[in-house]
Amino acid sequence: MNTRWSRIALGVVTVVVALAAGAAWAIHEGLAPSQDDWKLKFEVQVTPADDKLTTIDFKLLDEGRLKPLHAVNVISLGPTKPNGTREYKVNARFELKPTSDGKRAGQLQIPSEYVEGAFLHFLAKRVDGRPRQGYSAAYYDIPLKKFAK
């Protein structure tokens, strides 16, 4: 059986593969610390749910200079491996839903053992209203232990 592809079909496949590969290799650049935390305004409450889990309540009041936020996650990384890589111990995204006062809020639970090393991870495709180039995004991290009692 002879399966030959036309030049158009090969061109379409090449473009699709190139676009998919580009999206998979998105670059996330960390933002430097700022005194005003990039004007983000939010409320966080960290409370133990039981012996093994901790509940994190998050309410977004203002997206500040990162408007519009693409995602808000809680992330905790494991130790650095000999090859220089690290794996996620926790990578949970808040499902932010509108509240009665017009803000957005979400809740999630993570294992209590990772709260100490976890952080809030704000991901934005714009900074100060300017879009990032290509598939890049900016992120800003705030340690979660700052909010733990």
C-alpha cells in the first residue's frame, strides 16, 4: 500500500506540529520582588483541616499591575535532584468563582507537610498592561507561610 502525502497536507501537518511545540515550550519569567507586591490585593486564610490536610481560602480583591491574571496556584517544589531538576510536590490551581461582592474567591486543600515550603504563584500574560511576547508569561511568588498561623 502506498501512502503518499500531498505537499499541502505535509505543510499543514508541519505548521500544526510547530505551533503545538511552541505552546509546550512556553517560557515563564519570574518577576522581581516589589514593595507593593505588584499592587496585588488579596486575602488568604490558611487553616488546618485535619492531621494531614490544610485548607487555603483565597479571595482576589485586585489584580494590580498583573491584570488580567491567567492563574493563581499553590506550588511546592521538592529538593533539587543531582541532575539539577526539581519536581512539584504540590501544584494546585484555585478555581476562582465570583462572590456576592463582585470579587473572585477559591479554596483548595494541600498536604500539611508542604505548607512550610509552598507559595502562592501568580501567573500573568501581561505586566503593566503590556502583553508578553510569544508564549511567554510572567509569574510572581509569595511564600504561603507568611499567611499560616
